[in-house]
Amino acid sequence: MAIKIIIDSASDITRAQAAEMGITVIPLTINFGANEYRDGIDLTSEEFYKKLDEEKEFPKTSQIPPFVFEETLERVLENDDQAIVITLSSKLSGTYRAAEQAAQKFGERVLVFDSMSAAAGERILCQYALKLVDEGCSALEVCDKLVAVRERVAVFGVLDTLEFLKKGGRISSTVAFVGGLLNLKPVAQLVDGVVKMVGKARGRKKAIALMNQLVLEIGGIDFSMPYGVLWTGGSDESAKKYVEDSVSVFGDDKEVPAHILGSTIGTHVGPGVVGLAFFKKINE
């Protein structure tokens, strides 16, 4: 009997990475006008940002329907196998509810876990789940331990522009215009399963300093758990520079894992973002 891990593409885990990890990734769909793409299959994250710059229409992402989860579970489960399905936050998408609906057909063989996160936050929960499976935990024990650490997951990012928040209807045109004039760079955080603006500063350097301050205020990174930096756009140079300039957060650690932020969150924040995902330290 094996425990299979299934996760949605909002985790930004590529097909190649999934093969290395031994997990299954189910793609959400992205629509640019009438054109539909399967996230990570028909459209890579790098290609997504290119389209985001070129296309006139604002993209939309669609949840995974129950039948896709059901088909995937029927394909990957053998004999007495069990599955743990990890989804992006139920407050961002109906994907969690669709997975729960599909899981009913399989009874206790399938457990569904709401990450209350997305992108690299969802990824590090998946990495922790794999560690627990390797340690011999049962599927139920893995889910119980995931629930226990879920509130410790933190995801932060500094946005380069307010334009995509405006296009997505999250801020007004006036706020975006004034922010552009003042060169305001917002600091975003995933809080209780949704993206919130938790601060802003004039200029990127000050915004990154503010983000790092917020990271340290909540306890800093637990380096014994999975963590990583994230970026949006076509190059990871901004992520590398962020690590080099943030000794207060990373110490002497220069080999920090870096992941591109995909379409699910990238649609709303645009290119030029740099940030990080980690488990907060436990107070001694």
C-alpha cells in the first residue's frame, strides 16, 4: 500500500519537478480571451508572463472540476493505495470543494487538505507531507500534522506595480494612479487564505526592507522546514539579489530554493515581484 500525493498547479510545481518528487499535479486552466490553456502543460509560467505583457485581455483562471479529480484518482490509485489531495486555499478557488466532492466516491482512501495558501506556500506544505510519508506516517497522520503546521506557513511578496491589482478589480484606478506617481511598492501577504496588502513603501529597496522587517516580527524562518524565495517574470535574478541583500532573514544561507510564481497569483500581482514562503519559527 502506498500513499499518493496529488496537488493542483497553483502550487507552481512543474511537471518535471513533480516527476522527481513522485507526485501528481493537476492543472488549473487559464483563459486569455477565447484561448484556454492548461497551467504548466499548454502554458509555462515563463510563457504566461510573456502573454500577460502582450495580450490586451486580462487573464482568468478556472478551478479544477470534480470529474478531473475523479479521473486522476482512478488512474493513480492501485489496490489498497491511499491518496492525499492538497489544494490551494478554499478562499481563493472552488478547487478544494471540487476535490472533496470527487473524494466521496473513494471513501477513506482519499483525504483532501485545504492548504489555505497557494504558490510556494502550497509547495512547502507538499514538501513537508512527502517528508512525513517517507518517515512512515499514515495518510491520516500526515493530514493531522499538516493541519497542525498550516497556521505557521507565511507567504510574503513585494509588488513592482499596482497595475495588475487595478486590472483585477482589487484596487481603484485612482489608487493605482496615485501609487504610480509616488512610486509606492506594496507588500502583500497571504493571510487566512487570501492575499492582503500589509504595507507599502516608496521604492523597491524600502519595500523589501519593510517585508523583511515583517518576516522577522512574526518569528523568522524555521530552517528545519521547507522554505524558498519566489519571483515573477522571466528571470530569477531578482530572487538571487534578494537573498544576497537579506542577510537579516537568511543569514549566511546563499543556496535558498527559488520558485517562479505561476498564473494563479501572478495574474493579480504581475511581473517584477520578489518574496518568500516559509514556516514561522515556534516560540521557545
